[in-house]
Amino acid sequence: MRYVLGLLAVVVGLYLLHRLATYAEQRGWVYYRSKPPRGAGSVGAMRVMSLFDPTIEHVIEEVVSDRLVIDETGEPLREEE
């Protein structure tokens, strides 16, 4: 009986942890079941490059605005070959 209660407590604890992670993902705090957007590091690298080449700033603005448009429409990113 003691093992059954312990197992039940573990199952309930895991379920509550799952619900907490799902809530945190809905709030945008973590990526739990979905994958983070790809290419996020490239914008950071471009920002560093903009220190040396200020003309790249318009490229950064385009990439960020494209992501915002994609996020608003809900369409998935198309992978380029």
C-alpha cells in the first residue's frame, strides 16, 4: 500500500509539473513542447557585425519585421534549400 501511494504521488507530481510547464509555455517563458524559432542566433551575430559595418542595420530590421509578420499570420517558417 505504501508503494502504491508513493507511485500515485509521483504521478500526480509529474502531472502538476507538466501543467506548470504548459502554462509557462503559453506565457512565453519557456519552450516546452514546441521548438524555439530557428535562426535566432543569426540576428545576434548581425548586431555585432553592425558595429563594424553600419549598413547591415537595415538587414536586421528586415529579418525582425519578417519574423513579426510570420508570427502574426501563424504560418510556419519556410525552409530555404
